[in-house]
Amino acid sequence: MDNPNKSPRKIVVIGAGISGLSCAYRINQLAEKSGLKVEISVLEASPRAGGKIITDRSGGILTEGGPDSFLTLKPEAENLARELGLEKDLVAANQKYSRVWIHHQKKLYPLPKGTGLIPSKIIPFLFSNLLSFGGRLRVISEPLVNPKLGDEDESLASFISRRMGPEFLQKIADPILSGIYAASSEQISLLSTFPHFREMEKRGGIFQSLAKAKPARVVFATLKDGLSSLSNALVQNLPAKALKRDSPVLSIQREHRGWAIKTPREIFLADSVVLAAPANSASLLCADFSPELSSVLSEIPFTSSVVVNLVYSRKSVGHSLKGYGFVSVQNGSSSLMAATFSSSKFPHRSNSDKALIRVFFREKSPSGEELISKNEEEIAKIAHQELAPVLGLKSNPEEFRVYKWMKAHPVYCVGHGLRMKRIESCLKDLPGLFLAGSSYYGIGLPDCIRSGQKAAEQTVQFLKNRPNKNPHVLQSMEA
């Protein structure tokens, strides 16, 4: 147990997104449990906490600007919500309308039951007209495809095309992956996203492995008052004055046995630092004390996207909206990535006489960069124009909300796993520095929470193993 006569250990968490908040919350828990005295400062550059989690409510409409739900297959988000007293606010997605469509050439084709990145049910897939007859035969011949030898990484596009054929990749797998990662499957690393596919391939093929495995029930969940409830609850459970908004970090320097973190108004001296900012931002902060780490972090590419929430009178929508939404096959003239029928997926988010639809645009398309540069009114107009022929829209939206995410989505390119090993090697020479966030080992909400919690465990263990011989003092300076 830490000596109570010694000053508390100083910890600075940079970034108040869900990873940074989860990290600070867990540090406080672990320190209290072990008797370690700590003082935590969470530095956030913007005026608000939550990162990509942003919930807005107007009248009877609730919109999400970033993630709108999480998978319960990964338990971290659900467990954290329960731990924070939000159990009664957990809402499962509407299982009655769980269908997903594929948007191709301005038409919607139902995704065959049991089909995702890999079809788990052959009969519904065979009777679907989404793929040509030859394309369907190519998919079911997957068990006859020889496995790739060796352990080298490859793109998801390469793997899926090799196992299932190019038509399945183009019309099903790539649209789904683009909706998840805001990037083309040609960019995305197999081993850093779906490593179990490679293992399945070696065990006789994907279909054979799926036949032996117990099917997992995919359930999306959210919180009644929006995902901001989760980030707000984390903030409320932090020590008083721990969160410092409008505190962009200008520099990080190694200081004696610790770290000096400079903001426009204060200098924080810390025993340990958790960088929970995106890798592209973290790279700039590491340049002074570790050019090598900075260089590796800068190699992780980021893409941009736009989320548009549109509200319509339900009577003005010709489509039944009986489903979660659709993902789009890449079209040379469109940057439309996907759409979620939010009022069907989570009916509590709108009044029964309204239809709430979330539209996603990708940057990496012929018109993507131009679209992102437009103002909100123009973007909403384009979103409506894209949806109108697909959903039989008979009137303009009654209201809209646009959220731009500039260079906000990390892309796990081929070789990402090797890059992570280089990052881990750099960190071994930087005692007390830890990383957290979506840039490294998973982009989903549960992944980010797990990342923050792991960084918290590493931080507390580091401090427990390090004698408190040089206690730091929080210093202030005039702006």
C-alpha cells in the first residue's frame, strides 16, 4: 500500500473521448481499491467531453452525431453502463425490423437471411437475386478453395475475393465493411480486423468452421437518452475538477522521472501520461521526446465522413422502413455509404408520425471531398436527393442535423499489426507513457472502452511498481 504521508501520484489523461474517460474512471477505481493515492487530470481540447459521442434532442427527436449503438457481443460497453447505474436505460434494437438492405443502382435488395461478411445460411443465399447465379455458385464453392500458405497479412478485399469471389466482395462484403470502417476493403488489414477468418481458412474453410461453431446472436443496444448518457455518467464519476475542458495540449516533455504537459494556461507535471487522443494528434505531441514513436503513429491513415440526420413526416416516405437500413455498393458518381432507419431500429428516438433517417457519406469517393467541404444546408439537400428515389420520398425533410468528422476514422491498413509491434517497442523506452483509443486495437465503442481500461491497469501497475521518491506538484502559469 502506498505511504499516506507521500503526495499523490500525478496522472494526466490526454483526451476526454470514451477511451480517455473510461481510463480515468478505471484508474480512480483501481487506485482506491489498492490504496494508491492519485491525482488525475483529464485534458480535453474542445469545450465538451465525449469525443465522437454526441447526442442532440429537439422536441421528440433524438439524434446521434457519431455512434448510435454498440454490439453486445463485446461486453465492455454494456457492462460499463450497468456499472454506472444505467442498466434501466439500456435499450435493445428492434428485433422485429432487423433486416438490412443492399443499395445498388438506386434499388434496395434485401440481404439474405444469415448473410453478412460471410453467409452462414446457404439456402436463403442461394435463392437471393442480389448476386448472379454464377456469383452464388462461386460463393458456395468456398470449401474447395485452397488456403493461403504462410502468416502474411493481406487486405480484406483480397481474402474475401479469393474465398468468395469478386462479385460477393463488390455487392455485399465491401459495402458492409465501408459502413463499418469508412474505408475500402482494399485498404483494410485482415489480421487486424478479422484474424479468425485466416484461422477458419486453415481449418478447412469458412463454411466448415461456421457449421461447427455455435451461432452468435448479434444484438445492437443503446441508451434511452442517447449514448452521451454514458460519457456524461463517466464525467460525473470522476474526481471533482479532474476534467479540464478547453485545455489543448501544446507539448509533452520528459521531466526528471516523469512528464511535463503544457497547455495554454497550465503546466502539469505527471508521473504517468495516457495519450487517449487519436494517433494523428498523438503523433504531433510525441515529436519532441520520441521522433520514432511520432513517425510510426503518423503512418496510421485517417479518413473523413459526414453524418446527416433527416426527419420526415412518416406519410411522406414510400418505403416501409421495416429494417435497420442499407449499405451502398460503390458507385462512381455517389459518395453515399449507408443509411440507418433510426426510427425503426430504435423507435423511441422519434414520434410515431415521424421517420428519422441517418445518412453516411464517405470521403474516399469521386465526390466525397467536395461534398464534405459544402455547408450543412447543401449537404442535407444532397442527402435528400440521394434518398428520394430509393425510399420514395414525397417531400423535403422537416429538419436536419449534420455532423462532420474530419480525419476522424483510423484505417487499419495491411501491416497494421506490425506497426503496432513497433509502437509497443517504442513505448518500452518511455516508462509511464501509455496509449488508448480507436487508433490501435479496435474502432467500436466496446473496443475503445476496453482500450481505456487496459491503459488504466497499465498505469496503476506502473505506479505501484515505481517508488514515489520524486513527488510532482501541479504548477500553474499565466496564459
